Amino acid sequence: MKKNDTFDVMVVYSETVAKSARDTQYKGRSPFPRIGRCGGYNDSYGYLLSRCKKNSMRAAFTTSRDIIGPGQFQSYWTYNTKWTKHLGKASSGVLFDKFTPFTIAQQHRLELMTSKKSVYIFSNKEMKNIFLNKLNTYIHFKEYAIPTVAVANPSRLTIAQAKQSLDTVLDHHQYEMDVDDGYILKDQTGSGGYKIYKIDFDSIGSEDIMKYYAHDKKEKKLLSYIFQPFIDCTDGFHFGKYSGFIDLRLILLKQKIIQAYIRVAQQGKFKCNEHQGGELIYIPLSVVPHAVRVMSKMITKQLHTTVDLKHSLYALDFIRSNDGNLYFIEGNTNPGIDWDHAKKINEVKSKELINSIVHELYLITKERR
């Protein structure tokens, strides 16, 4: 066993999903448990590591639990037709980070991992700060984004003040007809459609919000929520046979749209994420609505004024209201690279995206030599 192995690229995944190679309670032979919704991730990340090897890069996989310093980890996995655990330390100057902190301890580990400028983070730090924090997203892109206000703490007074602040913004909104269907409470830094709640202030809205805060505090999670108006888009986007609650995601690499897909919510639900039961369908770039292309271009142009987009991969999500108005929901610096194994086209598209990522990682490592 080597005392400290050095890799060209290290994939760093969140410990809430992936298992550390040092986890003595875990008897699995791959970083993601084979049983469960994330079992297929072993295939996609195994493919990513194998493509790195094909491009003359040594690559390994680790978790946020293993972080012990900037670009330094206490154990890791490698892949060569099968996954192998390694209990020795490892380091890398280039990190493909798939790590969103959900607890205060995880936030501290993220700060430690990225504390040196010599460590290159594939997810651009400045862009992550804008997109991970949904309030920041609104502040940067008010012209396109859904109106958003922070809920600073779970007191009845603060909740009432946040609602009043949002109502004041909505009273002057350009699409006033879209914003009178209620409210949404969201985790300010959440993802995957988790911790999103529809709030009814005509009943016990404040009481519900206080319960959500209490639960997250007990779990030692980061406490940050935002209010947004609930925008009905059941008759917004239409793509062939698909209708209902639909959001449209564009994947961009170096400011160029390389993929597009829609996510369709289950009947009677409003969350479109796959983790919430939504269906993902890839669409040809040629059918992406002109208005979406224009808004995407404007967002990217504005983003480029503060962020270096040289190697950046990111996603932009959109919805269209029942009245035909387009909204930018959020950005994502970590779009998923896994696929639904029941759909061959999803595997093909995911592998296309992985190959694009690996090419950028190759260019980054080449520049750093």
C-alpha cells in the first residue's frame, strides 16, 4: 500500500450518497450501494474513470468524508473493469467535484478541500456561488429568474416579514398574472427537488415552515430557506406527447449548448426531478424554443462578465407559465452524468457528456504540466 498516491484527476462525491473506501460498516465492492436508486452511478463513474485512463490520465474516486486537506484524501477507489478500495492517502491538483454540502461539517470540509489556489476545481467557484445559492441566482438574474426572498429564521415575525417582502416584489412584477397561485418554500442551497414545499398561508403555513426548520436543525443541516411564488406551468411547454409540469434543461460547455432534455412531473405533482419521480426525455437541439435560446444566451453573456467560462460545464433550467412567460429557474454546476439503464438513448447521451467532460479534464491537466 502506497503512503500517498498522486492522481491527475480525483472525483469527489458527497458522502451522503457514496461510500468511503475506509467505511468499515460498508461491505459493498463499489462506491455506490448496488441496491437502491444510486446503484447505476457505479457504471457512469466507472466509465468516467476508464475514459480518463484512455486519455492518459490517472484518475480515482473519493468522497467528502475522506477530505483531510486541500486536494488531499485519506482513502479512495479506482476502477479497472471493477472497483477496488484503497486505504492509503491520495492527492490531486484537479478535482471533479460532485459535492454539495448539506451539513455544517460538510461545509467545513468543502472549504478545506478548496482552500488552496493550486487545487483546480472543475466546478467554477464563482459560478457555484451564484448557482448553488438560489437567492444569489435571483440577485444576479432578476430580469429572468423567479422572484426570491430569504427566510432568515423560523420565527413567525420573520416568516411574515419575508412573505410581505415577496408580496411587495410580486405587486410590481411584469407578469403579475403568473404569481398569484400561492408560495413555494425551498432550501436555499438544495438540489434534486428535495426540501421544496408548497405553502398555504390561508391555513397553517407559518407552522409548517417552523417544523421544517426544526427538523433540519435536529439533523444538523445547513438552515437556509427562500420564498418564491408558485408558478403554474401545467400548460406551459409542450413537446410531442409530453405536457403538464415540464422544465427544460440546457447543458452548456464553454458557453455552447451541447445537450437538452425535458423533465416531466408525475401526474398530480409539480416536482419534475427524476429523484421525485419525474421522467427525463432528451430532445434535439433543433426543437429548443427560440425564446429559451435567447434567454440562455443573455444569461451566459451576463455570467461571463464575472466568471471565467474557459472550461466550465453548467446547466440552465427553465419553465414556461400557462400564460406563455418564460422563467429561469436555476443554474447547476454539477449536472448529473448517470443514466436510466432502461433507456439506451439516455446511456448514449450520458456517455457523450462524460466524454466531453474528460476532454476538458485532459486540457486542464495538460495546461498544468
